[in-house]
Amino acid sequence: MLKYFKKCDRAELDTSFFIGKSIRTLKSDRILKTDFIRGHASMRTFNEFKWKRSFKKIYLNTKKEANPHILIVGSSGYGKSTLVKSLVIEINNNKIPIILFDGHNEHSDVLKLIGGNLYNLAYTPFNLFALNGLLPDEKINSLIELFNRIYTFGALQENMIRKVLSYMYRKFGQFSDNENQPDIRSFISELLIFKKNAMNLGEKNRIDSILQRFYALSRIIPDTGAINSQEIFNKNCVFQLSTIKNKDLRIMYIDSIIEFLYRHMKNNGINRGISKYIIIDESKALIDRAGSVLSHFFIEARKFGYGMILVSNTPMLPNGIVSNTSTIISFGLREPTEISYISNIIGSGVQEKSNIIKATIGDLKKNTIIISSYNINPAIVKTPSYSNLHIIADQIEERLEEKTPLIKKLSKKIVPLNWIIKNTDLNSIELEKLKKSNILRFEYTSNPQKTYVINNKTNLSMEHELCIKRISEVLLNNGIENRITNGKGPDIIAYYYGSICIEYETGRKNINETIKMLNSRKYKNIIVVVNDLKYNSYKIIDIPNIKIIKYSDIGSLPTFIKSLIAPNHSI
């Protein structure tokens, strides 16, 4: 029975990923068999495993699994990358951000669909030497471990690198900002200084051997446009790797970014939910060389709210990865040893079960998988094809079209974007599509949580409506009751020992029309708040009961009103 891979209701789908449609499920029957040993009959029972027909939509609820990690293996051309695209969309629909290491530069299309940052690391590098919140000694130890994994330096070379790095970080300081961090060229420059001051020929030769390695890297790392490490946490990110021809550098980038995420993860503390998914769609050779870092991440990521999805063309991976992965997905494989290995894992070491799976994996067709998890019977599942992903994109367009009339109705006046999202149940993909459409006008503030929108067809000015809201908030925060009239009379009526008329002017209207409008207002005191750039044009208005102030001075507006209206004085 598929205990967790099952047909889910809408409530369960909110935390589940659609995998595909099942074709067969592996089930066991208790069989009673008679054996004849030396002429004596004996009865025994055993489990007989068979694939049985099963047609269900399969959803993976990682919250009910031992951990959220997923391992996807299979030979080239069977549909691994297509399944990754489908999973990225599903994860995004669950409002979980992703970081994807794209080993073959084939996921930029799905990023356009969900929105986020695309980094081609050949042109926008990740600074390997940036401290990123670490102390210099911690960063030095981390770099030496990384360099040794790739180049296998000797003890004397390692000691020299440690000295050079120590001097370099001392020069730049511990709290350098992102634009003033040491980089590979800083490291080479420091090595050259050490070479110039070498005590003997042996020391000089050691430095030359180190320089030879890093000169090669410096020639292929751009000297400008490094990634701001903090941007990684703000949006979905895809790191393209295939254009980097140097495999050593590719490993360094994966290793450094994973380590940076690991430090950030531990600093944030334990998290019972899933806050981010890291997907590595890479070749086995690179996974092997970064294996220790990945194994460590796989072991600890779950309790800190990180999920890992690892995609490989072979299941022969470091034990720390396989043993700490709850969900195993296998496409078709050709190598007999690989088939045997993955069959034993999916079959949980049960010989009869593993044999059935082993006989099936070699015959799997494109976009067909065997999926299994802890305590869950394996199932043969048909995954979405590439054409299905285009259908998904079309469905998103259709859903957005269905929601458009309500969006337009709700945004006739300026409203917070979060309010629109809540009332129309927009997911992040639909939101990205909405931003690219001409349905709404967006006004972004310094606070990402306070983005405002208004129907693009309305004649109302976004600036006018936002400024009125802000003026009203300032007055309320200072104990002055007020009301926004929404076009029926003054922009705002404030109440302080009577009624005060407050108007906001963008400066786009003819000033004579403004004066005519102000003269029609039957209030003893009128305050006109003006766009700063138009203030000089409006300050010439000389009407006794009208006061003109700049928008940038609205912080002093409550004090101005209180000084203008004396207590017990009727307006």
C-alpha cells in the first residue's frame, strides 16, 4: 500500500509535490509452500513480490518522510532534467525557494517561469575568498581544506598558503564590505610578495608550484561582477556551470557556495519546516570530488529546514549521501553493477524484492521511474514529459486569466500587493506572470513587504494615492484622527478641534485649476502638501487660509496642525 505516495486532497497538496502517475506498485503475497526433505514433507510460508496494476496520481509529502532529501539517478536521456524542472515548479508552488546548480545549463527556461536570479558562473563568479561572516582563521581553514581536496598540497605548501592567507586577510580587515573583499588576484599578489622575499630557493620553488595552480584559475575568473552572497537568500537562484571548462573551478564554486549555505543554515538555528531546497544537477565526477561537503550537508540539513535534491547519472555515490536520503528515484540504467546497487537500496536489502526491481530497471522507458521511500512499497511511475511542462505553463496562463477580473476589481484603488495575493490565491509563478503583464501598476518601497498596486486602467495617480495614505498614517501615529475621502471632497479631512482640509498635489495639474479647486473648499484652514519638485511653483499661492508644505516635511505636519489650531479655538 502506498502510505504516503497517494492520491491527495487539496489540503494535503499544499505541502506535496506531484511526481507523476503510477503504472504498477510492488506488493507482496504470503505464499504457503510444501518442501520435501529426505522424503518428509514440511510446510513454510514466504513473501512473493509482484508488480500489480495501480493507476493513481503520486504526490510526495516530504513532511511525512524521515527527511526531505531526494536522490534521482539514471542514464543520460531518460528524463532526469525534465523531472527536475517539474519538481522545481512543484516546490515553487509550495512557496519554498530553490538554489539550483545547473551542470548542463538547461534550466534557465524553468527559472523564467518561476522568477529568480540566473548566474552564469563563468561571467559572474562567486568570490571564493570572501569572508561571508566567517572569522579569518575559520575562512583560512576552510580554504586550505578545499585546496587540499583538489590539489593535494604537501605540508610545507599548506603552511605557506596559510601564512599568505593570514597576511592577506590582515590587510583587508575582518569586516570588509562586499565590494572590498579579497579575491583570487589579491591572493596571487600576496604570493608574489612572499616569492620576492623568499628566504631560500626551496621556499621560492614552493611558492612557484602554488602560483602555477592559481594563475590558471585567475585567467578564467572575471575580475568584475562577483555575486553578492546575500542575494542568494532573496530569490530563487540558478547557478550555471557548464560554461566553466575548468573542473577544479567548478568544484570550488559548488563547495564554497554549499559551505556558505551550511554556515548560514546553522546560524539560523533549528527549523522544523522546509525553508529552502538545494538542487544539484551535476555529473558523478564532480559529486565525487565534493562528496565530503555534500555528505555533511545531507546529514545535518534536515533539522535546519533544508532539503537536498541530488541528480546523478550513477547511483554509486558517497555513503553519507545515499544513507541519509529518504526518497530514491531511479530512471533506466544500463551498467549491471549500478542496476544491482540501486535495486538493493530500493529493495531494502530483501533479496526477492531486489530481484524484481533489478529485472525492471534495465527495461524502464523514457520518463518512467521507480520511486521508493522508507517503509513505502516501490512504484513504477510515469513522470511529466517536456511537452507536459509546456502544458503546465499554458495552465498557469489560463488560471491567471480566470483571476484577472477579480484582480482588476480589487485594485480599482491602491492596495497592498499582499492583500491581492491573499484574496486571489496567487502563487509565485502567477505573480511573476502578473508583474510582466500590463494589468497592474506596481509601486515598490524600501520594505519588500509593502509593495502597492493599482489597476493599470484607472485614472488615479499611484503617487497621489500612496502619498495620501502616508500622510494619513503620519497623522494617526501622532494622535490626529483623519479620514481619506476617496475623491468625494478633500483628499483628507483631519479632525483636531474641528475639521481641517488636506490636499496632496503631484504638480501635474495646471496651477490655476488647483487654485480654483482650493477656493471651492469651504474650510477655515487648508493645508496643501506638494511634491518636492513642484514646491517652488506652489509656494507663490497667496491665500490667507491656505498653507503650502513640501511632502518631505510631512513628519512635522502634526506639530504644524497643533500649532495652527489652538485648543478651545473653533475652526
